[in-house]
Amino acid sequence: QTCALPISDGYTLLLTPDSSLVVRPLVTKKAPYDPVTDFAPVAHTGLSAQALAVSADVPARDLREYAAWLKGNPAKASVALPGIGGSMHFFTVMIGQELGVPLQIIPYKGSGPSVTDVAAGHVPATVNPLGTLLSQVKAGKLRLIGVSGTARAQTVPDAPTFTEQGYAKLNIDSWFGIFAPAGTPAELVNRMNTAVVQASRTSAIRERMRSLDLEIQELSPAQLGALVKRDFELWKPVIKQSGFTAED
């Protein structure tokens, strides 16, 4: 005889990037789940800045110079991405909209190959999490021309943010979070949130997060839920306007 454990028992958890939770339902014709009503937010587990970088042979050093260069070289308006259908895909769409230059997306199987090809000069630009770009930036093979965040990243203080360049709409970060199934008792959710927050304050976790270029944010379950709702509404019109579906 088998016994099915209740799925909202406090032991069934999901650790996910924002893209899988928030973007996926918007790119499928029949959404497999609702990110707002089907999950109980537990804890935020790290924030990663998103960045636009160009190869060393591209003359642009900021967004306005990049836009001007693209308008003079429309055939070079291609951007290497670690894949399609995720938040970085639609973030790139937003960059093109803000700059007034449609960008051609070149999908790769992961961040590594996309960054390598741009560093080698095969593609002019890439959008990736900041942490995946740092080694090539420090080697002088990539130049950061825009980074998300309200303040400059400590790892690359010379890289300007999108906001300080006048593009506050592009201040969108990627994040990771822990979620439980809807219906999980609030007492269990709060207990798990406390455990995650306490763990994030230890030196070992802080050092590991710093090495991954992930920023720790101590959000309550309610604050994480508000973030999910905000991003879901933010991406909805962008994805709809793009016409992209996962079935394409």
C-alpha cells in the first residue's frame, strides 16, 4: 500500500531562476501554471545584474555611442544570447526598443559559447549575466557598455549602469528564489524564510555568493511575491509585442 504525501507539506520546494517561473507561462500558448497563484513565495536566494557587452573592436563605450554605431552599421545589429525564450531574450528586445534599433538575436546553447564568440569578434555584442562576462572583460576582450542595478557593480566600478545613462527602464536584474506549492501553511513558509535568511548571513555563504557575483537580498515571502507580480506584469507586454511563443 502506498501513501501520497501532501504536496504542501513544507518539504516540497522549488529553487528557480526568475525566467523559468515568470517568463515561461507568457511564452506558451497554454500556460502550464500561474506564477502568482500556484506557488507560495518562500525566500529570495540571489540577484544577478544583467549586462550588455561588446567585443573590443566595437568603438562604442556607452549606450548612446552603441546606438549611433548600429544606425551607421545596421548589418552589425546582432546580439549573442545564451538561449531564447528567457528573460535575457526579452531584455534584449527591450534594449533594442529603447535604443530605437531592432536587434537581431543569435541564440547559443549556454552563456559560455555566446560569450566566447563575442570575445573572438564573431558577433559584435552579447547580453548575459554580469558574472559570466567578467573574465573576458578583465582580459580586455569585452567592453561593458551597460549594467543593470541602481549602483555600479563593485567588481567593475568603471562600467556605467543603464540608469545613469538615461535608460532607467532597463534596470532589470535576474534573480533566483525558493517557492513552495500554493497552500503550504504560512507558519512553514515563514520558518523556511528565516532559515534561508540566517544561512545567507554566514561568511561561507556570503563568500560563495560573492564569487558567483550574486547579490544577497533578504526579502520576506510577501516581498518576494510582490517581485513575482511586478516582473510578470513587466514582461507581459514585451513578450506579447514580440510575437514569440515557445512553439515557434
